[in-house]
Amino acid sequence: MKKSSALCVNISIETEIILPCFLISDIVSILKKELYQIVLTVLSLMLEQIDDILLKEKPKNIIICRKVKRSVKTYFGEVFFKYRQAKAGEKYFSPLLELIGLERYSRITEDLLEQAVNICTKASFRNASKILESKLPTTSLWRYLQKRAVIYQKNIDDALYCFNEGDYSQVSNEKDFAIVMIDEIWIRGKKKKQWLKVKTARLNAARFQSDNTHHFEPVCVYATISSQETFLKKASDFFNAQKGLHKIKNIIVITDGCPMGKQFCKLYPQTSKGRVLMAV
């Protein structure tokens, strides 16, 4: 089956919903839970049916080895399903996982990780992985944040050069605002017994749109194990170069109780045009 092929999957399920009370808030909560469970059931059945179709359409040179149990955490919760491993010559692979874009060792969908990253600008790093319906391991979230940081670090030299030269093309609106989350976390170093304290800063910039709404840009991440003063200055320069934070008048700085928030605020003093900046 080619990736561009249309696929029709017929799935029929029956469920019973029990309402122990009649408050609308409780009914909505119960329905949400039940509907999420239905979605997970449909996902499981759909994936297994797709795997069956792949088996029927496989080329003759591909040998089906065995069925493997698998689970992956999604926005709706954790879905459990089975898929077949295959072998072509000496190479083992998983047709279903390749088709749906799920890496072999991946246990969390990218949309769920992206949602957790956005929460990182509104809650401490430690709590961001606990807020979602599907609890995320802190290590998984940290690794995803590192990947996000690498994306920006690839062009950080060019960005800082342009910023230092006074060239920043993004024009800020007076109604734009930004949320900066700053805290420290402990992660394992390359040696398993070695732990490192890493300082992290996440920026979420919201741009005012012509239809009177705000558009949140992808979260920008900066992390380092340097001293506190050096970290704050480099994070500030990084955010100025990447997102034009120095041009945004409304900034909210959130910390988990450490004094870095107020120190970061000092890097953005109030100007003649006004700036609303606070540390929470």
C-alpha cells in the first residue's frame, strides 16, 4: 500500500455511558473521559486493520516474522495495539510504524510533546509533564526540548550577528506579548552516576493579528550549565536575536521561586514607550 493511497477502514463499537449525577460540569467531564476512551479504541482497531492490509499487499520477498505489542501516548491517552515485524533479506523493519511515521523506540506522539513544550512557558518544567491527561516522563520532555534547542542553535551565530548589527526584520505590535519561563532542572550526564544542574529558559511570543486575536509562535528554548549571570545574559541575547524580545513591550517572566526572574527583568528596563514586565 503506497503512502498516498486512500484507505477506508470500517469500525463498529458499542459503549454504555453511566451518569452518576446530573450537573452539566460533571456530565461534560464524564463524556470527555468516555469519548477519549472511544478514540483510543478506534485508534487501536484502525492501526491493527492497517497492519492487516499491509500484510495482504506485501511483496513476495518480504517475510512476516511475528506480532509485537506496542503502546504510544497521544493527546487522548495511551493507545495499545499490535503490529507485525517483517524481514527483507537480512533487514528487519516494521511496515506499520514506517507508514504512520512512528520511530521504533518512540512511545510518545510529537503533538503531545509539542503541547507539553507550550505548557513549559506557563508552568515549571517539573510540572509541565504532569499537567496533561497523559503523564509524560520528564526525561522524554527534556529530550524533546533539547531537539528544539538544537534547531535554534544551528543558526544562533547568524542570528546574533544580525542582532548585533542592528538588523531585525520582525516588526512588533503594541499588543504583542511574551511569556518567559526560567528554572533549573537536574539531568543525567553522559556518565549515568553524574547529575548536572541545567538552567533553562523558554520563550513563547504571541503576535497580535489583524482579526484581533493572538498567534503564538513556536516555543524558543535556551539552556546551559553556565553561571546564573552568564546564563541570563546569553538567554536574553538569544531571545532578542531570535524573536525580537527587546521590541516586545509586554513581557511576563515566570519562575519556580528562584531569583533569576527578577534579575532577567532588569535586562529589560522600562523605556519611554512603556514596558509591562513582571516576575511571577
